[in-house]
Amino acid sequence: MESNDKTVLVNFNKQEEETSRLDELYMRLGQAYYEGGFEDPLPELLPFFDQITRIRNQKQKKPENPVCPGCGMPTESDAVFCGNCGYRLK
């Protein structure tokens, strides 16, 4: 495996971890709500809402330094082709 392949794999694993963390938070939120038995659940659930919102916002942000899907090397945001491998970006 070339070093560029490792870069793409690391980026993919990070996205996968964020998705797993988000799924876990949704599950814990539902469990806390279901088992809570309280009239106004909001104060106890606010930490879950905050974490879920933070992770969702991070996932929606576009990366400041886009990377080439072909080789994983950083590219210019307005580049049409990757300067490293020639992959067509747009």
C-alpha cells in the first residue's frame, strides 16, 4: 500500500468514526429519554443535543484543504486536476 492510499484510508476511517459516534449518541439519547421518567427531560438531555449538533456540524463543513480522492494529496480548492496524480477533480 502506498503512502497516498494510507492518507485516503485515514480520512475514510475518521468519517466512519464520526458516524459511529453520532449513532451511539442518538441511541444513548433515546435510552436516556425512555428510561428517564421525568416531566421535563430537556436539562438531562442537553449534553446529548450539544454533542450531536457539534458532530453534525463538523460533518457538514467542507474541508478547508480539499484532498484528491484519487491519491489523498491536498489540492487547491479551485483546481480542476490533482497536481500529484492528475485525477479530474471537477
